[in-house]
Amino acid sequence: MYRSHHITAVIPALNEENSVGTVVKELLALKVGRQSIVDRVIVCDNGSTDETSKRASSQGAEVVFESEKGYGAACLRAISQVESTDILIFVNADKSENISETQC
């Protein structure tokens, strides 16, 4: 919990075994001082044929699956797993955002 806010990250993913684990690891490692920022990471595997889900879960993400193709379908499936959160962020699985440079 960061500044009394529960933060959940959603990562829609399709065949991103080479990067998704790093993205999850970096999100969960984000800290201000000793305080973690992201409380929960949900990866939605959108029909991957590689080890995307395995790599995500091995780094601490919760993994859900969506068979309907598309970014929107994957996002909706992931957020359907969120019962309560204050802040919801969406992050690309391909490491196109530099998470380590995030400022809070």
C-alpha cells in the first residue's frame, strides 16, 4: 500500500515470454524508500503459445487467461479479477515502458 492507496497493475500479454517476467519483477520491486508501490500484478494471457504465463507467475504475478483475442478483451478479463483497488494501472508486457524510471 502506497500512501494509503492499494495499487494493482494489469498486464495484457500475448507471446511475451522474453519480457513479461522482467516487467512483473520490476513492478513488484518499485519502492519509495522501503515502501512498495504496486501491491498486485495481474497478467492476462491472451492465447500465448509460449511460456508467457509461466514466466509471469514465476515472478509473482497472478495469471488469468482470455481466449477472445484482443487487447481490450485481455484487459477486461484481468480487471474482472479485481474486487477492490484504489488505483489500476495498465502496463505493456513487451517492456516498452521503462518501469525502473517511474517517479512517484
